Amino acid sequence: MRRNQQWMMWGAIGGGLGLLALLLWLTLLRPENTAPSTLEPAATLPIEGVIVSLAFSPDGHTLAVAAGNPKAKGSLTLWHIPEMQLSQTLAAEHDNTVWSVAFSPDGQTLAAGNQSNRIQLWHVQDGELLASWSQPTNPSDPKSVAKGVRAVAFSPDGQYLASAGVDTVWLWDVADGRLRLTLPQREPEVTFSPDGQRLATRSQDGQIDLWSVADGQVVTTIADPDPGMCPLAFSPDGQLIASCQRKGGINLIHLPDGEVAAALEGHPGGTTRVAFKPDGAMLASSGVDDQTGSGEVVQPVSAPRLWGLDTGQSVQRFKTSTGFIRGLAFSPDGQWLASGGTDAVVYLWAIE
């Protein structure tokens, strides 16, 4: 009898341990529970046309949205984020597409580059056009005008504005529009380092050049042999550059030695944009993760992701949308992530 009681006791203990192990597996270890959760957007903003570029004002209260429409003029709109309402539509001197937008560090001026090869500076408060001039054309490429101003960026001190065409970067004095430097490159992108002393550009073969803003000389050259199509991004401390790879991965390149500090999985169908969270703890990316439809009617399925830089793992997935994501930006306080693309909707995600 006593032996039977012992067996019953050990059976109960074993059963309890088995139940505990099952609960642990269900809550912690089951594969679907280890994957990042999918976050729904906190707000959506309808836009007329394909969204090409997004930028938050330095105070985080305004979101500038540049868009293009093949059947009409491009649009440049300002949205008041606390109320999620349209606050201004800037008058269109643009033809089909506004390719790029950037706020000055003091938030008073918005720079826009358009398909007509024009650079425009707008006063944010009242929408007045302060200045407008043409980016130089490339005599060896008669189509360079049609390809337009593909990127604009203010220096952190607001003294300079960089603009990029299809194969050249120009550096301008903001005060008088005077051209200071002309830098050759092969991809229509340009990025200032956080300290404002360097400009990063990339060639089609993957070479990343860091240029001195002071004299226009190359100070660092980094080999990046399998580049993707999205613009480069500096980390807030200037120690890393995020570079998309052709097969969808994302390399975090350490500066100044050019070594790959981490390789993120990215997006299997290609990564389109990257942006560092302002506190430097995470990287946001957008890209193609799947496709929908069949036959001749196939559309990409895209979504942003958040990556933890301490682990290199995806920590947050966002609800997917059809089309390509062309704009991705964090608010300066890191509480909002905005994305937008070919489905003509800006998605705003609340980041904890």
C-alpha cells in the first residue's frame, strides 16, 4: 500500500512538471510566439499620388510629404501630427514629381527637389517660396534634367544644402544659393554625417565615399560590393552607416575602418529604405516581403520592420500594405515612425 502511495505521489509530481513544461513551451518557446508581433498603424493620411519622400520637422509637429502623379502635378503637403490633419499644401512649381524634401535644422525652411531639376526653399510657417534655382545639368547626359533633383539634405548647422542628381552631388550655401562644391558619384543620394563634417555618397559598384565638406576631398573609401538601391543612413553617433544589399540584407558598417559590424536579415524581396531611431537603439527598414496576385497582376507586399542593434534581430513587424515603400522617417523624439509609398497612404506607427 505504501509503495502504491509513493508511485502515486511521484506520478503527480511528474505530471505537474510535464504540465509546467508544456505551459513554458506554449508561452515562451513556441516558434510563433518568438516571432515579433505585428503592429497596426495608429493613423493613416491619404495622399494624392505616389509618395516618394517623407520628413519630420525638428520639433516633430509637422510631417512633409512629397508625392508624384503621372496625370497631374506633383504635390507637397504639410501635416500637423498632433491632430493628424492637413495644415498646408505648398504651391506647385513642380511638374510630375517632388523627389525629395528636407527640413532645415531650425524647422523654419523646407527644401524640395523636383523632377524639373529645380531646388526650392519654402518658409514653413506661411508657405512662402523663398528661393528657387536649377541644379546644373550634366553635358554628357542630355536626360539629366528629366531625371531631376533626386535628394536634398541640410547640413546639421543649416549652413549648407546638398542636392543629388543622377551622377553628381552639389553643395550649396543656403544664405545666397552659391555653389560651393561639386562631387562626382553614381547613385542619386547624399547624406550628411551627424557632425556635418562629411558627406556620404555611393557608386553603382558599391564603393562608399566619405567627402570632407570643408574642401571636397575624399577622406574615407569603403568597399560595399553588393549594394542595393536604398539611400545610405548614418547612425546618430556617426559610428555606423546602414547600407542595403542587393539580396535584401542590411549591412551596418563601422566607421572609419569600414568593417561590417552587423549584417541584418532585411527583406527577402529587397530593402527600399532605412532609418535609425534617434536614440540609436534601433534601425527601421522597409522592403518587399511577399507578393500578392497572379499572372500579369502581381503586386509587392511591403512592411516596415524594427531591428534591435544590440542583437541584430527583428523586434517589431508592422502591418503590410501593397506596393513599394518609398518614404520612411522617425520623428525626432522617436515616438513615431512614418512610412509611405505607391499605395498613396502615409502610415503612422506609435513606437514605444
